[in-house]
Amino acid sequence: MGRYALLVATGEYEDARLSRLRAPSQDVERLAALLEDPDVGGFAGVRVLRDAPDHEIRRAVEDVLASRTPDDLVLLYFSCHGLTTPARRLYFAAANTIQDRPAGTAIPRSFLNEQLEDCRAAGRILVLDCCFSGAFVEGFKDASATVLDDTAQGYVVLTASNAYEYAFEQDTLSLEAPRASLFTDVLIEGLSSGAADLDGDGWIDVNELFGYAHREVRRRRPDQTPQFFAQAGGPPLRVARAGGSVPAVVRRSASYTSGQLLVARGFRAAAEPVCRTLGPLGRRSVLFVRGVPVELADAAAIARAFQPDDPRDTLGASYVRELIEDVHRAAGDGAASAVAVAQGAILRLVEAMRDGHNPVRLMRGVRAAGTRAAQLIAQVARPLDNSDVTRLATDSSGSADIGEVVGKVMAATGRSAALLVEPTRRFGLDYEITRGLRFDRGYASPESITDRTRREAVLESPRVLLHKGRLTAVPRPLDTEPLLVVCERVADRALNDLVLGGKVVVTAGVDVLSRLSTVVGGRVLDPDVLMLDVGKDDLGRAAKVVVTEHDTTVIGLPDVRVPEASPAAAGVILAPAAAGIIRAPAADVERVRGAVRTVRGAVTAGVLRGAAMGLREVGELLAAEATGVPAEVAGWKALAGALAEPSRWIAENAAVEVADLDPTLIDSAATAAAVVAAATDTAARFLLVA
């Protein structure tokens, strides 16, 4: 059976005599989210129409009803002004409705009734939340007199009031309601909490939903009387799942929106094939690219290739792609783990919002937990030993060959030395040890970026200007050549001129300038040197320069003449720094780069237990510290629990128990921190979806 719904909410009106309604827009969001939730309504298609003119509403009603089959269930919901004429004809106001001309500008009761009677769907439910809505069913046969048999068919109407009553919100008329309307709020409360499952069979049918709504509305507003009428035969139509017997403690009304549920759906669809690749025995995902099946094992490639079957999943899938890009830029590895953590957090946050927790308070808890998790990672990490380098590079790349080459190069150059990875057409990996330097300062302006995907500024065979103090002018003789400028400070005007000219500027201290001069040659210019007097002989030369947001790598030329002593070293000769260049086939370049970044991160941050067991242990420590406001605690626990997801996926993909994962594996603590940070940001972004 297909389940379909059309929710019409009109709160803004062109006719000033029809006062603005604030309740419909928020009511419809919460109701749509519940109906789409696979654990509650399970409706495959929910269309929301807000503040539309009458002709659009008529067309939408006809579209959703005309194409139904006898196996379908369809639900229509209207939240708007109800207008009645002296002859007791009922109309539903649209955005363009003229108050005293409803026949030509509003939706007549007769139109809705005829469309519902002609619809072929076995189940038809109409929910009306507007004043005088009981007038819709004048002349209908009351449901209490209906004889039921074994066929699940029916046409039922639930109204917020009788034919002569207003629809209220708390203590105010819905005409001026600043919050949700009473009737819809009670319906949502009964559906989301399961309290409307009056017989405890795990399902909420229309009779139970009305019984719950009638009782709660009358308890809060004795002067508002919901109505229920039916033209039906068969057992009551099931509206939603309730998850079993009525809970001992009734949950509050769900606080999530249809937009959040939409993101959660798409995220889950795109995350599944990514998480299947986790671990040394992770499976390879098969996706269809332009109709052709493709086998992929890389998280970024899977995210790029993923095309959701349902267009509604596109937004959530984009969250997965952006999350993977963020982790790759920050750490080079851990993208699939970050997706697993974010997915686990989102599932737990949806459950928390289903319990009624406010999403903004949940976000505060998630943010606080992310900050604390980073501190715990730093506390439990141990330093990286030299013997760990090859093993860590192997675990990160999934290749013993890559791990061995990275280990050899770093043993020869030092673990923090300049190291570039370049594609080659040759078969297999090779490497070269040369002159070079890497230091922890990035570009002064992102406008220098030449590779937008990797957010890098790459210069081939550039000149290098080294300048003490503050650079205030631009050297003129090099307008047509690539140029790297390294100075202590730079004036805004000079920076602007250099960037516009395609040059790259990095600010660094005198010690870096001195060390760099041993790699590129040239001389370190004093602050009082006029740029007009600077010639090519004063500048250094490099084979290649790669500058990111955080660091700069300079590969020197073998024939460059370097100064005999550093100008800032007081006669102490600095040995030229070593650098490594790893050449890899195109298919392996990203894996090698990821392994290098992983090891570099571990040099400063240390390592944790591998197979994501370190993250699991941090999550357990984090969960034990949860205290404070309930909603913030729920957000904190959502992230804490999600940190166990990568190890669960690794164990599942390897067909072992979590406790049996290899205890000798190690992970970079920097990668773990990047995973937590990216997943935290994604979860917080999800919570802010309206």
C-alpha cells in the first residue's frame, strides 16, 4: 500500500481583512516530519503547500487524489481560515481569497468532498484545522454508527471544531495564534509520543487518534469540540506506528522538522556505501554512474559518484560529500570514519528530537561534547615512535608498499621534512631525496590558490624573494615569472598587488628566512632595500612550491648556490634541509598523500589504538561526563555514542566482534581529532535546518 499526503497551510493573505495566521506554517512542518518519519507515519510522499493561491491548491488536491490506486492510503490536511456564508456553505481560504467573494477565490467544501469521494484510494483521511470546520460534515453519517467489516477501506474526516466554533490555540483564538494551534498540536503530540495508541497494539488508527485528540482538546478547551465523521467499511484506518504499548512516560511532542528529516534520509542513503568500506576488510561499494555499475572503495569517489534514487535524498547526500572534503583537507585520512560518526550522531539526535528535545539546546550539547572529545583525545594519545611510521602509513593507506616507501623517505629526511607526492606514468612507486624545506605557515591570502579542489597554491620553477621586516613594495622585474614571497610582515597594498599579479605571499619569522635561504639561494633582503634595486640575482630559485592554508613546502634545485652562512646565524653554518619526492601511479597518489598527512599529524598529536577503538574509548569517557540541562545532555550523549560507530562498522565489515579487532593497530590522534571536529560540525549544521 502506498501512503501519500498533501498538507495545505495558509497563514498569509492578500486581503487585509483576513488576519495573518502564525500557526499553520509551523504546524505543517512538524506534521510533515512525523508523517515522513519511517518509524512513525511511513508516508512515501508528503507534499507541503504553503500560502498558495486557490488554483494551485485545487490542482495539488486533484494531483494527489486522481492518481491513486485501490491499495493506497491518502491524507489531506488543511490549516487556514474557515469561511462560512449565510447559507452555511463552507470555504477554505487561500492566499488570494477575498473575504466576501469566497466562491471565486477560495476552496469550496463541495470541491474537496467530490474529489475525495471520486478518489480510488481505499483509505482517505481529511484533517481540517480551521474555524467552523465541523460544517464540512453536516449531513454525513457519524462514525459511531458505522458498521465495520474486515476490509480496510474508508473516507473519514477529523475536524478541529464543530460547525459553530472557533479553533483555539492555548488561550487565544487561532486567528491571532503566536504558536501552534491546539488541535494540530494535540495530534502531533499523540503521534510522536505514541500516547494515541489507546489499545497498545503498536498502531494508531483514526479512531484512536480522534479519541485522544477529542479528550485532550476538551480537557484544555471545553469550548472547542473536535468532530469525527466517516463514510467507511472495514477496520479503522491506520495512521502511524506507535512502537508497541503505550509508554509509561509519555514523550513530549517531537521537535524535528520535515527539512531535518529530509537531510537525515539523504545522509543515511549516501553514508551507507561509504561506511561499507571501513577497515582493512571493508567491502567495495558498487554504484551506478550514468547507468553503468562502477566498483569503488574510496570514500571521496563514492560520495562523488553517489546518485540517490529519490531526488529528495540529494540534499543529505551533499552533506556527506562536504564532510569528506573537510576531513581530507584537515587530515588526509579518516573520511569514512567521520561519515560513520556523523551518521550515528544524526540518528541519535533525531531520536532525541522525537522525545521533544529542542534542537538548539541539542546543538549546544553536541558542540560542548566535540570540544571535550578533542581534549580527551589529546590526553589518551601517546607519542609516535620511529618504529610506528611504516605501520601507521600502511594502516592509513591499506598498502604495505606505500607504508614501506613512506617509512624509508621519512627515515632519510626526518618526519617533519618537506615531502611531495607526484603522479608518474611508471609502474609502481619510487622516490628521490633532494634539498627542501617545510614550515608551518600558509598563504597570506586565499586568493593565491591555484588548485581549488585541494585549496593549494602550486608554483612550478618559481623565483623566491626573502625579506626581513615589513614588505611595502612589489619587485618589478619579475612580473612574468612565478614568485614566492616570504617576509615577516606585508603591507595590505603590497599584498593586494602581489596576489593580483599571481604571486604567492607567506609571512614567517627570521629563522625560517635563514633556513629557507640554504635551500633556494639568493639573499635575505633587509627592510631598507629598495624594491627597484632588486634584481634576479638577489632572489632564490626552487623546483616547486606547494602552499596550503597551514603550511609551505619548498623543493630546491640541485644546482642552486646557497650562502655559506645564514645572515641571522651569527657565523653558524646551517646544513641544507633534506626533502623527499614520492612518485606514484595516478591511482595511488591520493592514498600516498593521505598516508603522509596521517603520519605528519601523528608526529605532533601522537597515536591512539587503531581500528577506531581509540575513538570508542574516548566516547565511553565522554558519556561518563554528561551532566547538565537534559537537552544538552542528550546532545552530548548523541556524539559520545556515535564515536563507537566506526569500530562497529569495521567489525561488521570484517565479520568479527568489536572486541576481536586487532589490538596492535594504531591511528593518528590528529586524524581522530579531525574526525570528531568534522562530524560535530555536520551534526550541528543538521540541527539548525529549519
